[in-house]
Amino acid sequence: MSKTVKNLLLGFTLVCAIALFVFCIELIVINRDASAGGTGGSSAATSSPSPSPSPSQSGTPGGEGSSPIVPGTKPPPDSGASGAGNGSQDEVNDPPPSPTGKRYELWLPGNEMLIVHADEGLFDYSEGESDWFFTYTQGGAMLEISFVFVSAAGVEARANTFLDNYLDGGSSTVGGEGPIKRSSIRGVYVTGVKGAETYEAWLHSLARSGNSDLALVFVINYRSDEQKNALYTILDTMEIRQRG
């Protein structure tokens, strides 16, 4: 073998040895970095603060899907706080609009009077010895105001059976005491249905005026939303004042 060939083989072997050495060094460095990276990542995941919950995941009322509450603003009202759909149990009562229509003054026991406003174009007024009627001019609806005796058990107990005669024995539901629509008068609410006709009634105790065994009763009946809204408009205007 010539000297030249020997030199080439020696050079090639040296180059291979150097490449193998470099490869081993890089392999050791890569393995060390991978090990250090895994440990550091675990530590960072443990010590990093938890992300802040989004408004829909926070513990505010409404739970998931609730609208965010902007600081400095009032939260939206809870839709489930408005009673049973009649407004009689809402403790926060919207102020009634300015009354329109003809003013009626109905005298009550204890030197008091009931003030009612009604549109003469929508309602005909009539009265008996101790009751008053506002009849819808198109028929099918009416507001009746009268008195009823209550036992020692109170107005709530009387409300349980009050509508029996109106419903021909049908069942009724008592909803508790609250404002009568948007008026300043409170009463125990009761409702029931007879065929296509809905009845709503409120029993207002007159114990404050010295008549603990007597209640003032407001009864409405209607067959459509138009009739109901017209009757509600009358109820909104009602108030009790001292006479003279």
C-alpha cells in the first residue's frame, strides 16, 4: 500500500472520529435540555396563577350565560321576581301614570272614600246599594267593587273560597297579598278560569278603618288581552282617601 493511500485512510478515520465526537456531545446536550425543560414546565404550571373566570363562569347570579356586570352600573333586574304574572305580589310597585277619564268617588266605611278614574268611552258605570260596576261597552268584561264579610280567620282564609260562585264551583288559586296592580291599595289576590273567561279578584281588609270583619273586594272578568288591559288601567288609578 502506498504512502498516499495510507495518508488518505488516516485522514478519513480522523474526520469520522471528530464527527462521532461532535455527534455524542450534541446528543448529550439535547438530552439535558429536554430533561430541564420538562422539570421547568411542571414547576411553571404549578406556580402560575389560575386564569380569572369569565363573566359567564363567575359566581354572580345568573350563572353560565349571564351578561357581564360593568363596574359602576346596576345589575339587570331578575326576571323571576315579578310574582305570578299578575303583578299583585310585587313589593316594588311602579308608580301609576297620571289618571285620565272621569273621576268617581265611592264612599267607604270609616269616613273614607275610594277614588276611581274610568274612560267613559270604554266603560259604563252603574251602582247598587253597596256595590259599583264598570262594564266594558263592547261586552264580555267588567270591574265589580263590593264588600264581603270575613271571619276571624282573616282575609286570606276568605280568599280561598271567594270566587266559588263566580266560577260555578271551579277551582281558584290564591296568590298572597300585594299591591293591586299599580295602585296604592293592597289586597289578597285570587284568580280562576271559567271556560274562556278569566276572573281576578283582590280582597282589601278594612281593619285599619275599624271594620275587621269587612273587606273591600275588586273583581274583574275578561275574555281578551284588550279587555284585561283596559280593566287594569282602571285599577291603576285607584286610591283610598279620607273624606272631607
